[in-house]
Amino acid sequence: MSLVSVLLLTSCASKKDLVSCQEENKSLSEKLQESREDLAGKNARITALEDQQRGLQQALAAAEAKYTKLQESLDKSLTNASQNNISIEKLVDQINESNQYIRHLVEVKSKSDSLNLVLSNNLTRSLSKEELKEVDVQVLKGVVYISLADNMLYESGTYKINKRASETLSKIAKIIKDYKDYDVLIEGNTDNVPIKRENIRNNWDLSCLRASSVVQALQEDYGVDPKRLTAGGRGEYNPLQPNTTEVGKQRNRRTQIIITPKLDEFMELIGQAPEEK
């Protein structure tokens, strides 16, 4: 084979290899491009997933914060409910205590009213018909009032007790001594006619002196414990009727013996009231 032929054959082979290499290179280039595009797509997908993950984490954090807030609100509500239950229980206890105290007061008042009625009846029965014309006995609001006309008790225009009053005062004193748990207020009252005599400046003096005379008679003549007695005067300022008629003036000139439960026992009863909480 000639040299020329050899060269021609070699040249043909090289061209074929070159074409083949070129085609293979093109194929590889296309694959590389595809790989790059695929990689870019995957990177974009990864970025999107990362963004989505961050969004989910933010949403989770917000949900956890909301849950914490709701839990705190629930705990607070439960605490308040518990405190309210305690307050309601305390209120119920206070109401029960108050109801017991009210029932106790009602029982005491009923007992006091009954005793006062018995006292009043005993006193009324002990007085004669003549005495009842000048002595008025009433029970008002749990208190016994014995009203005596001044003309049956005192010498006219004075505070000196007359002899006619002795029997009536002795009967009243006996009732007072029988009811040892009662205090006694002696209260003098006058009409509005001015008076001025030796040792008597006005109706204030007269009413007080008359009450004092009855107190001393009950103590000294009939043995009533003076610790249970109080003397007071109201002058002309506590009238039963207007002082415009003689009958009205006569009704207003009176001495009242007021019999009440002992004040210290009443205050002790008040002290038993339930305390406010």
C-alpha cells in the first residue's frame, strides 16, 4: 500500500473519531445542561420547602403562645371560681349565723312580751277599781308603762307624796320586787302652766322633784333596790294631750313608772350578734 493510501485511510479514521467525539460531547453537554436545570429546580424546591418550614415554625410558635395564654386564662378562671366558691360559702355561713341570731332575738322578744303581759295583768289585778281610775297600765313595744295622776300621788302644787298614794305605791313596789330582771324609770311630767315656788324654779324642777320623791319612797318605804331605779323629769314637753283644756292639762300632769328589761342584759344580747366578715 502506498503512502498516500495510508494517509488517506488515517485521515478518514480521524474524521470519524472527531465526529464521534463531537457528537458525544454534544450529548454530554445536553446532559450537563439537563442536570444543571434539574439541580436548579431541586434547589428552588428546597428553598420553597425551607420557606414553608419557616412559615410552619412561625405558625407553631403563634399556636403555642395562644395555648399558653389560654392556659393562663383558664388557670385564672379556675382560681377565681375557687375563690368565688369560698366567698359564697362564707356568705352562706354568715347568713346562717344571722338567721340564728334573728331567731334568738325573736325568742327573747316573745319571752319578754309574755313576761310583760303577765306583769301588767298581775299589776292590774292587784289594784282596786278606784285605783284603776287614776292608774293607767299599758304594754307598748315590750315596755310596761304605769301612769299615775298627780292628784293621787302628790299634795297640790308640791312634790310631797300624800298618804292616799301609799297603798297604790306599795302594790306597785311588790310587783317591781317580784320582777328582779327589770329596771325601773320614774318619769315626771307636767302641764304647761308656769310654776315658781321656793326650791321650784319651773316645770323642769317640779317634774324632776316629783320623780325623785317616788324613787325615794320605793327605796325607803317599800324596799326596792335603788340600783334598779332611775329618776327623770320631762317637764311640760311630753304631753299626752294639748294643754288647751283642763282635761288635757290634767292628763298631762302625771308620773310614769316605766318597767323595762335590764339595759346591760340587752347590750349583752346585742353583743352576741354575728360579726361582719
